[in-house]
Amino acid sequence: MAVLLVLALMLSTDDILTGLGLVIVLAVAARLVAQRLRVPALVILLPVGFIAGAITDDVHPEALLGAAFQPFVSLGVGLILFEAGLRLDVSELAGGLRKVVWQLVGVGAAVTFVGVTLAARFVVGLDWSIAAVLGAILVVSGPTVVLPLLAFIRPSDRIRSVLKWEGTLIDPLGALLGVIALHAVLQGAIGERPFHFGALLGSIAIGILVGGVAAIVLGLLLRQAMRSDPAQGIAVTLMMVTTAVVGADLLRDDSGLVAAAVMGAVLAGRRDLDVTRIVEFHGTVVELLIGVLFVLISASVSPSQVHAVLWDSLALVALMVLVIRPLAVALGTLGSTLDPGERAFAAWMAPRGIVAGATASSFALALGEAGIADAERLLPIVFVAIFATVVIYGLTGGLVARLLGVAGSGTPALLLLGGPPALALAEELQAAGTRVVLWSTRAEELAAAQELGIESAEPPFGPEAVRLESELEDVAEAFVLGPEDDYSILVAHELRAVLGHGHVHLVTAAQAKESALVLGPRPGAA
């Protein structure tokens, strides 16, 4: 990574093409380095963007995109929220988890807003107006940070589902709160009515309406594309998500984020549509977008700005992590079905992400132009909060999950598919003390596996493939038994997209038995 930064400095010019190229190179390279170091990519992305912004002007968003930066961020975050919505599954919220999510989003947002506002006023010393805006901005967490950290930490299904839903829903809500707080401060500065609660409800309603209609239209277009040219489904999806985000924003500021999340969630509930290819494509696009946006946001903050607010910001982060988030979770999970370990882990998982940085960047400019005191401190404080929370939760989340007993089952498993030979092999391996998971499309094989005490399920392919990652969270190796026909090759391809090419084997039953007894667990599988 040091070599890449040196190259960035050597290549520094005023050329926009060079700057865009460097942003993409740094975003992708940071992910590769993080993968090699076995740390969350966000831990690398933030300092890389910050250092790159300090040593060259080429990656500064104002120099690269100018006035187009904020619209670019809005569209990017819209695509991210749509992809996060596609991964939501209402069935995950069984057993009282739906109530937990709504309490965390509602009560948690209120506690966070009030807590951060008070801390910003009395600990950091901000003016009340800026403290209120900061409180609204730092309500958000979001899928840009929560989903990558959950994928890295791999907690158990229940708490993963709760945090995934909370992160996806809180992002658009937090953005709307931020917009309303900004307008209240600006209107109050010129003597107009400072707050109108109906604006929040109106923005949410418009987002839900536009997102719902866009999801219906997209569903019709996808059905047509599936009959004619399935590859067109990706282009149609990009078109409709963009249309929904832009259209909703034209009706009411930042309601486009609500529309994007609603679109994804509605589409995820359509069992008559196969969105597998869309999820795969958007997953790749979202990873690149997250990297690019984090590099750009980090590059927009100068070292002098950070130095001026560093210690006050760290004190604020300490209160957020140790007091405000635990209090929000304690109140938001009262009477819930979560056990103490799950509640404690939820209290230790509230990173801030792209939406916080993007809104702070935009709001600081508007507040500064209005002459509001302390406006110049807003963005660097938010940057420190983003970086510190990502580092704290990213580096300690796995350890905390293990200590609290919510790190999955903790036992690596071998996955077997392939008819009667797979069932016979699963019985033999389980008798030898190996944890085995059997996937089959035959009801009689699933029933036989249950009688033998073997973990079994139908393969979550096709329309169910959006849940494939969570279904494979404890799988170390997968064996697809049988002839190398088209179906077996396709199944192996789907599994390799999650587990990696070297951990999915297309073999005969005899080869699988010989290999399974000597293979170790996939690194990080447990």
C-alpha cells in the first residue's frame, strides 16, 4: 500500500482522469491489502483516502467532481441501499425479532440523537444548532459499514439479521433527520419556523410510495427480460433504481434513499423472480462504490482540520461507544426475545459510514454560508467518528462475538450435495465425529437425514440465493457429488462465489470421503 501511495504522489497532476484512476486503484488495492491482513477493508480504506488526500489534490472530491460530488454520492448510496434491501428477508424476523428491529430503529434513533446532541454541546462545546445537526447525522449507521463488518465477524443468524435490518432501515431515516435538522437550523437563523415534524413523515411517505411503485414496474420489466434476454435485467435494474432515487429526491430531499431501500426489500419478497444475477452484479458494484466513496470522503478532510478537533472528537466517540449505544440498545430491546449475549453484541456494533460523511460534507458548506457558528468543525468531527467507530468495532467485533457466544456455531462444517451417495457419506462422516450439512432437493432424503440427526436443508439457489452467504456461514468445505453435468457445475459455481474456488469440490463419493477426512477448516469459517 505504501508503494501505491508513493505512485499516487509521483503521478500527481491536475488531470481529472488521473485522479479518478487513482481513486479506483486505491479503493481496490485497499480491499486486497485488507484481505491479506485479515482485517475489515474499511479499516484500510479510511486511512488510505486520508493520506492520499493529504499528499495530492488529485483525489479530492471537489477537484474531481466539483458540484457533481453530492449527486454522485446520493446515487451511489441509493444503489448501496437497494442492494442491502435485496438481502432482507422478512422470514429472518421470526420469533419476535421484528419487534426488536422496530424498537432499535425508533427508540435507538431517538436516544442516539438526544445523547449525541447533548454530548456535542457539553463535551465538545459546539453551538446548540451545530450540536443538533451533528446528533442527527450520527444517528445513521448503515449497510455500507454494518454489512461488511458482519460478513467479516460472522455472528450467529439471529443477531446478524437484527443488525442487518437495523443498519439498512436507519440509514435513510438518519439522512432524513439530518436534512430536517439542517433546515430547522437554517430557517431558525433567518427567523422562520424552525421545525415541522410533518416534513419527516412526508419524506418517508414519498420514499415508500415511489419505491413501491418503482418495485412493481421493475418486477414487470424483469419478468419480460427473463423471457427474452436475462442479461438485460441488470441494466433495467440500474435504470429503475436511478429513476426512483432521482424521482423521489425531486419530490422531497433525500427521500430517494428511502425509495431505494423499499425497492430492494419489495423485490426481495418476490418469490416469482430470480434476482440471483442482480444480487451478484450489484454486490460487485457496491463493493467498488463503498471503496470509492470512502476514499473520496476521507480525502476531503485535511490533517489540520482533524488535529483541531481530535481530542474532543475522541471523547465524543467514547461516549457514543460506551454510553449512548448501550443505552439505546438497552431501551430498544426491552421485553425482546434476544438473550443477554445477543443484546450485549448489539450494544457493541454501531459503526458510522458513508451517509454520515456525505451529509456532513454537504451540511458543513450550507451552514458555513449561513454564518452558523462552529460549522467548520462538523465534517472533521464526523470523519473522526467514522474512522474511530470502524476501527473499534472492526478490530474487536470478532473477539467480542466469541466472548459473548454469538460467533455462529463455532464448529466448521462440511457441506455435501449429490443424491443418495451424499446421504450415505454424510452418515459415515458424522459417525466419525465430523460436523456435516446435507443439501438435497428430495424430500425423502431430507426426512432420512433428519432421522439420522444430520443437519439438512433444501439448497437456497434460484430466488432464495440472496440468503446463500448466511446459509454457508459455518461451512469450511463443500463437496458436490456425482457426474460433472450442467447442474453440478452450476451448483459448484454458485458455491465458489461465496466460499472461494479452492473450497468447493466437484468429485465422486469416494474422492469426497478421502478428502473430507484430511481437509482442515477454511480460515475464518468458524
